[in-house]
Amino acid sequence: MKNRILFSIFLTLFSFVFTVSAKQEKYTKHTVAKGETINMIAQKYKVTPYDIYSLNPDSQNGIQLNSVLLIPSSASVVVIDSSQAVTQRSSSNTHLVQPKETLYSISKQYKVTVDAIKAANGDLLNDGLKIGQNIKIPASDSGQNVAVSKPAEAPKVAAPLVSKPVVVKALPKVETPKGETTFHIIEPLETKYGISKKYGMTIPELERLNPQIANDFPIGFKLVVIGNAVNQAVLGAGKPTAYSTKPSVKTGIAAPSSTKKYLEEYVVKPKETILSIANDFGMSEQELISLNPELKRGIKLGMILRVPKGQREEPVKKEQGNLLKTINTNARKQLALLLPFNISKLESDTLNSTQARLKKDKFLNLTLDFYSGALMAIDSAKVLGMNVDIKILDSQETKNSSNVAMLVQQNNLQSMDAIVGPFYQTNVEKLAELLEPTKTPVISPLSKDVGKKYTNLYQSMPTAELLRSSIFDFIKAKSSNIIAVVDNKKGSVKQYIQEMQPDVRIAGLSAKGTFVADSLKVLFQKDRLNYVVLASESTGMILATTSAMLAAQKEYQVQLVILEQNDTFDFEEISLTRLTKLKLLYPSLSRPNETDKANQFDAKYKKINKITPNQYAIRGFDVTFDTLLRLSQEATFEETIQVSPSEQIENKFDYVQNATDGYSNNGIYILYYDTDLTIKEVL
């Protein structure tokens, strides 16, 4: 993005202006009157409840007096008489979905299977059942659909969350149709979404069978996933669940055990995050949130959290930038770089010259860029007098194969003090597995994937999940109003927000999936900073959303947020001025760096290679130099990881130990576009 900004400045006097227009659909604003319901409002405007819910997603949780709803034009929707939901003898009936209904309950009502309903509705139910949808009901085996009375719903029991021993309280029996019952025990890191998908259910169906999990999702709880709901013990009378760090045979991570470690209270201190606290207690973020559901709304100074008693290890204080000051040249160390040159393929390719291969082989170019940066790191290490022997080996890898097993044997890699590479996650995991007995550190340089964990594996690339949680932690700490505009193609992002960030309100889209300006404006608040999280790669949706935000700046404080760097924002149609006015905010793996150190690196690289270093060349330098620095200390590589973060040209290396095995890099920057056309790090 640094190059793009410079390029934009040069083109300021010679630029083309692109205008994107779209046909605007008409919407009516309705202020909720006393006693009105969604059904009443839908009938008044001759639309379906589903049409209203689509534009006003928050209304599915209930509507309040004087709240404003957007109502689509009746001409743009298909009007469905609610009487069509009444059962009748035909090959296929329709049913208007009401609040709290699930596929399971509807299937029982009409005496058909859930699979039959899904088959009859095609892609309509791909994203789950939605209130107000008009779905087709296939004929039952008897040829007639007969509505039956709905079973009584068990009351929801919220689990009090205070620190006392467990007390069991029985729930009333739930009368449901007879059938076989299947159970599932909640394991660490599991979510309602994951379990519901595993058993072909929706989250509402899962909650209907297990009312106890409506407000809590405790590890070790016995869920009903198929069949009848039964009496179950729930957390009650102010008693917490037992928690143990005994590894599970299946997952290898903390799981409930008969060896009880009861919970205790912990007060959140300044600058602590969900991730940092989870790491301090040897847990994952999901496990900590399971014990403290209120964390889904963000973490705040002074919050009282429930954590495993006696499990916290006092974290070692990390000091930034002390590795250069403590270089030790006495002990000689060994480092290996396993890079995918795939020389054997180059030699066997008789049809193409090396020059031709370089023009079309992007992966080879990436490798050579990384290698060129690594060579500069090795040169810098020599200047500083670091005492390290370095082997550079060809990993001969593809996504599904590599030469690592042979390299380990032929080059005695067990004796290395550290190894950088290979590039693909499966291959770097294979190497870590082979070298785990000797505890040889294996650094994954480029992969963002999260796979198997090994005690000696160091993931140097922060994960996409960490990027998301970091930006939400940041904006929630501002006591802001957060709204999300999510493209229909970004279903996984929407699912993440609904599950992990439930306080974030999602703006509704039109029936065609296009942005509706009023659906965003009605969610703005005048007394708070309004963050708009935009998840879309559509130029039209980005332009429409940002235009609505620019227009709203006269009345509201607004700022644009994205969850990851998005190439669409580099298109010429989306002007840089537009993004700087909205102070685009985003999490990043790297930072723009205009310091003397960075400029000297750029100049030296350009002198040697005749080109400006790209992100892979800089990454090659940063990963290799960070590893060399850590090897050139009196402490072991692992000990430096625990006490010393480092920051190189564009990348930060702040490793933390995973809840299971190995280490992950939490070095993330929160950046924003400033009005002077530069990208800056937030303070």
C-alpha cells in the first residue's frame, strides 16, 4: 500500500474520475407504534415479515416503541398471504416461518423429515431457516400434510456465573415425539455453529433441544443433538463448572476431568486482551469466552472474569528491542533454510529456458524474492559479527509433497539450532514432526494455515482469526457503536460476527443483496463513534457504503473498518481521498516503515538487485534476521521467544505459547489511512 500512496500522489494532476451509479430501490421508513408487531406491519405494507427482517436484521430479536424500520416497496416483493401456511391436501404446501420455529419443529408439525424439507427448498435454506421465509412443505408419506400441535418448550435457564461449587438443578421434562436420542459432549474450541453443522441442524434447533445453552456453552456439557430432549443437570444456584487441564485423547487439549480445578475470579488489568489473558492461563480464546460469555461483547478494564484456579503462570515481562544489545558471538550456532527452488524441475524443463520459466512461474519468483531478502539478512549478521553457520537447501516441495524426510537424513538436520522453512504448511509440519524428538525449532515463514501442533513449531505468520479478533478488541475498547455491512458472498464473516461478536449490528441488504443506505443510517448513534465494518470485494458495494458514510459525516462520527487487507480498495474507482476521509482502519501483518533503517535497507537492496524490494523480499529478510538474532544470544532460542519480541523492517515477531503445543506470532499492527495520504499505526 506504501507504493500505491506514492503512485496516487504522482497521479493527482493527471487522474480520471470514475462515477458508478446504480438503480436505487424505494424504501419506506416506518416508526413502530405501541402494540405493533412485525406481522401487523408486514400486512399494513403488503410485504412479508421476511422482507422486513432482511432489511432490519436486529428486528428478529424484537421491535421497540418508536424504533425505525425500513419497509421495501410492495412492488419489489412477492406478497404471500399468511393463510397459505395452513395445511391442505396437495403435493406441496407452503409454510410462513414464525419466530422460534426450527426445521425440526416444522418437520414434526407436518410429519415429514428435515431432509425432505431441505430437498424441496433447494438453495433457499443454505444459510439456515430465517423468520418470515415462505418455505415449501413436501407431502408426507401418507400423501397428506397434517399440522400437529407444537411441543411445549422448556424454559431457558441461564447459568449464574459466580465462583462457588457445582449444584445440580433439574429442569422440567420436555414433551417431544418419541425417537432415538443422540448426545454430544461439548469439547474445548467447539462452537454451536460447528456442532449444529456436524449433525445437520441449525443453531436454533440445537438451542430448542438444549435450552440450557441459550446463554452459556460450558465445556463438558452433554447436548441432545438428535431425538428427544431429556432432563439434564445444568449450572445452577451460582455454581461454576469444574475445569481441568488434563489433555483430551481425541483433541490433545484441555478437557473436563474428574480431577477438578475450580474457578476463581480475575480482574482485567490495563492493556490486557482476551488473547493475552487466555495465553496466561494456558487456554484458547474460545475456552475463555466459554467460561465468560460476556467477553463476546468485548473486554474492558476492571471486568471480573472466571478463570481456572491456580493455573496462571506469572508472565515473563517482555522487553522490546533488546536482542541487538545482547548478541553473543562465543558459541557457534547452525541455521538451515529450506526453500522450494525445485531445481530438478528447472533442469528437466527442456522446452522452456530459465528466463521463460521465471516469466510464468509465480511460486518460483516468490521463492527467489524471499531468498534475496534472506541473503541480505545473512550479510547483516556477518557485519554484526554473529557466529552462525548457514545451510541453504532445496526443499523440492509442492503443496502435497516435499523432500524434507530425505533432507533430514542426508544433512543431519537434527543437529541444527533452528530451521526456517519449508513454505507449505503440510511440509513444515512434517519437518517439525521429524525433529520434535530433538526439540529443533522449525519456523514456518509464510503459511497462515493452522494445522497440527508440535512443541517445536513456530508459526511466524499471524492467523486470519487473530487479525479479526485484534481489530474488534481495538474498536470495542473505544466504547463505540459497531455496525457491519456484509456481502452475501461473505457468509463465513457473517457467521463469525454473529457467533463471536453478537453485539455488532448487521445492516440489512435488499432482496437482491445490494446495499441500502438507509439500513445503515438508522443504526448510527449521534453520541458515539460509529465504526462500520465492511466485508465485501464488490466495487459497487464498497462505493455505495462509503458514499453513505461520507454523506452521514455531517451528522455523525463515522470511521470505516475492514477485517483484512482487500485488493479491491486499490482499484482506481475507489479514490484514496475517499478512504482517507473515512480514516480506513484495518489490522495488518506488516507496517509501512519510513525510518532511516528501512530506507537504508531499500537503497542497499535496490543497489544489489536493481529493483525495489517487494513484500516477500522484506519478509525473507525479517524472518531470517529475527531467527539469526535469537540464535546469537546466551539464552536458548525458545527462551528468547518467551521474553523478547522483535520488530524488523516491516514485520513484528511477538511469539506466544499455544494452549496446546508450539508457538504462534501475535505481532499485528492496527493501521489507518490518515488525511495526509499516509498510512499510520494507531497509538
